[in-house]
Amino acid sequence: MPVINLVFALVAVGVLLWLVNTYVPMDGKIKRILNIVVVVLVVVWLLQVFGVIGNLGSLRIGT
């Protein structure tokens, strides 16, 4: 993935998260949980993009 696409994706996620935090009325706890979930997902995605972790599609949970 080219670096410019990576930067555009990160900016888009940041702007969307900012819009949700600014204009969608929610309780502070829900906003905090949403922010944490988005940051964790972006970090996992970045780790996959840079090859630090493998494809999580083959990960099985349970039996």
C-alpha cells in the first residue's frame, strides 16, 4: 500500500471520528469506548499493513 493512501485513510478515519465526537450527542462514556475501539482497530490495521502481524482472517476462536 502506498504511503499516500495510508495517510489518506488515517486522515479519513480521524475526520470521521472527530465528526462523530463533535456532532453526535452521546454520553461521555460511550464516546470514550468508541474512541478506544477505533484506535485499537486502526493500530491493528497498521500492524497488518506493515507486516508486523499476519492475517487475522485465519484466526479461529473456539472449536
